[in-house]
Amino acid sequence: MAPTLRRITAIVPLHLEVLAGRNGLGRPVRWVAVSELEDPTPFLEGGELVLTTGMRLSEGDAVPYVSRLVARGVTGLGFGVGLSHEAVPPAFTEAAEAAGLPLIEVPRDTPFIAIGKAVSDLLAGEQYEEISRAFAAQGRLTRAALQRQGPVAVVDRLAREIGGWALLLDPSGAVRHAADATGRPDDRRGAAGDWAGETARSLRPEIARLRGTPSLSSLALATPGEHVVVQPLGRRGFFAVGSPRPFSPIAHTVVNAAGSLLTLALEQGREQRSAAAHVRSAVLRLLLAGEERAAAETLAALGMRLPVEPVTVLACDAPDPEALTEVLSGAGPAAEVTRVLPPCFTAPWEGLLVVLAPDSHADEIVALAARHGRVGVSVPGVEMARVEMARSGGRVNDRVDDRVNDRVGSHAEGGAEAAAAGPAAWIAPRPELADRPGGGVGGGGLDRALDRALGRALDQARRALVSASPVARFSELAGRGLLSLLDPAAAASFAAAILAPLREYGSRADLVESLRAYLASNGHWDAAAQRLGVHRHTLRYRMKRVSELLGRDLDDPAVRAELWIALCL
């Protein structure tokens, strides 16, 4: 920041005396200009301290001379005495006071060059201090970037450094993290308190310009009460900063440094997240293969663990799986997580993001996941365990149900041992339970049943995604019939292929409708013929033709089932 006139006039060796315009001494002096011209303004930029001896000036020139200086934005006028004028002409003092322009008397013994050197030294000192502050700010930003949540810490630090606000945005322009250090009342945040979201929405046109014009490195916006800078962060998103004051060159330097650190942190984080995702996929394969202990040990080596209670499996079709993973791990935008949730296990799996959510918090986690895409939800883990025990034992009885409750409860409340075992603890082998009677299930039946429960739950969640609903629960989907579990495109293709020979048959007889009536009547000739309005012998002939065209035996129940499904699509 440039030195003020007050600071310059306070330099004792210069012996400067303020004669008029004291209220303007707080103005900054950007340079010193010496001129004896009657109109020096064509050679000025504004912000200068103009020095003159008044060689060509008389008292009658005072008002127009001062008016021209004020119109040009001059900071002050220094009038040297002892040469052309023994004292500052009163008319100049009066004109300067009336115009609010600081007028300074420069004594004969003070050379103009001394004032220029003093101002130059002050400017150099101010620039050095600003550069030092910028380096210190960059150091603080760098230390913030080295923290575990580097990008979030950098955004928080940047807001404090500029005394404004900062937003970290994902590639779509949605808020990932926001920080506000303006210290102003919260009236600008709106009734919903979502000032960050509102600000991000207002910046969409600028983000679209940055996205559509790769040559643009940043955009600067200004309104009467706010100054904003928006910058891209490579392929990882954007960030925006705002301040109630214009950004100085040093502030721009700090903002650019933050942009570089954010880009680097996000790119490095992307590689780390990619590696971690591969590890979690391998852990999920171990779990599905029954290698629970190996899975838990692998995660423990990375400082992660699985839920210690039965889980509901989610299959998430999300455009940005990384963002969803961050949210479910607690590292996403604070606006998305209203309270602390227990850790979830997430893993990429065949184009989807699989989530193992604790049963007790499954609904909350499903709601979070639904904000990022479509979600298929399995039956709760406890229910899956009971179903698998029933499958293994051939029946469900109180003793089997008690064993499931015992197994689940002991791990949900198992303390340090369960926590150390990690997310797979509830499905891991339990020696103390292996020899207990199981109502027709062998010693290891419960363990094998619980192992299979995870695989079946994953299959349920994936099948539920066939529904077009944002959130599809397998338990609800299954109640709407078998056809609701089929992939619409694949099912339509199957139906078209299997019925093609009938649709292409050249006879006038509608073999497709005849087949539909026959199957709907459970193969009863009279009922089907009556429905069609034909003789039963005619229907027999048509079904014989259908069998020949399809190459299938209509008396085979499996064939009938396939054909009926095809007709219903």
C-alpha cells in the first residue's frame, strides 16, 4: 500500500507545513511529479504529489489550476517558496481549502529531489513489506496444504488471508467446501443459510465461460460491494474468492498461490484416491470370497475398518463416485453431512460404487447417496442373515433365530475386539459359536450362511437398480413381481428375439395372440379357444405351428414360463 500524505509530511528533515486540505492527508501518494507547467495534468495519471515553485503562476491562476489537479485525481500539491514566490499566494491556499486538496509549503532549503527520494524509499519499503507478507501467506497456505484435509485447509486459510470468503467447487460447479472470514453479519446468507450454494449458482455463467474457453486462466468480477476472482483447478473443479475490497497485486499473488496448491493437492489426492479405490475393490472381493480376516487386515494397514454391525448393501450409480465416497467418509462438504455418521465401507465394483452401510444408519446413508445418483438398496443385513440360516438349515426356528441375534449382538457390542476385527467382524468365524446346536445346521453353518448373505445382498442391490426410481429397495421391488427385477433393455431384446418367428409368420392367423390365450388359460384348450372365438381344433393346429416355428415343446413348464415373460414385456 502506498504511503499517505500524512506520513510524508511527518518526516521531520523535510520541514513540510500543511496549509490547506488537512482532511485529505490520508490519501496515498503513488509518485512525486515536479512540473512548472500551467497545466501539468496531461502528463499525470492520478495519485501524484505535484511539486511546483509557481514560476508561471499568478494568484489569478489559483482556482483553475487547483480545479484541474483535483479533476485529474492528484493527491496533493507541494508549493516551493523562496524562488518565484516568497510565500504561498493566499489565493492558492483558499482555492485548495475550498476544493479539499492538501496544499503543502516546501521551504527553500528542502530540495524537491529530497521529497522524491523520501517517497521512493517509502514506496520501496511498503512493497518489501507487502512481498514479505505475501511470502508469509504463501508459507501458511503451503503448511495448510500439507494437512490431511489439504484442500479444505487451504480454502479456510485463504479466506482468512484475504479477509473474505472462498469456495471450492467440483467440476459441475457444486460446492465442495466453503469458508467465510468477512466478519460481517450473516444477513447475506438467506433464509435457508445456504450462502455458499447461492454464491455458486450466481457464478455458473463465469464457470461456463472458463469451461468453454481453455485459454482463460481466471475471471475477475466487481460489484459496488464485492470483488470476486474465479479460477479453474485443472480437471478437478474450480475455486472462487471474494472480498469487500479490491484485490491488490499482492492479494492476487496469494490467490494464485492458493490456486496452484489446490490444483496440486487435488491432482495428488486423485492418484491417492484411485489407489485406495483399487485396494477397497480388492477388499470387497476378499469379503465375497469369505476371506474376512484378510480383508480386515488389509484395511487396518491403511488405517480403515469396516462397520462392526450387520450392513445393508447399497449399489450406487453415481456420475462422480469420488465425491460420493468423500461424503460417506465424512470428508465431503459440511452442508451434506448434518451429523457424524458411523464409517461406511465403499468400493468400486463393475461400474458401480458399492457401500456397506450399518443397518442402524442405513436410511440416513441412503438419503446422502441419493443426492449423487441412483441407489439400489438390499434387504437389511440382519434379515439377510436369517434368510441364509433358513436356507442352510432348511427351516427357521427359535434356536436358529437366537443364534443369529447372538452372533449379531455380540459383535455389535463386542468392544475392542470387534472394532479391531473391523467391518467384517459380524460375518467372521466365531469359534465359541461353532459347536452350539443350530436347529439342523452344522457347526459352521452359521458362518457359511453369513458369508453368503453379503454376496446375496450385493446381488439384490444391483438388481434393484433396474428400477427407474432414484432410490429402489429390493424388498419393495420384489413385491411388484419378477418382471420388475429384469433389465428393461435386455428383457425387451429377449422378448423380440424369442417371438420373432411368430411375428414374421406369413399366415393370417395371429399366432402371438393365440399363444397368449393358450398360456393365460393354463393350456386348457376349450377355455383358450372360447377366449379367441375359434374351435379348439383350430387352436390345436395353431399351437402345433407355434411349437414348430419356435422349436420348443409347449408342454415344458420352463418353456411356458419363458414365453409368458416374453409376452408380458
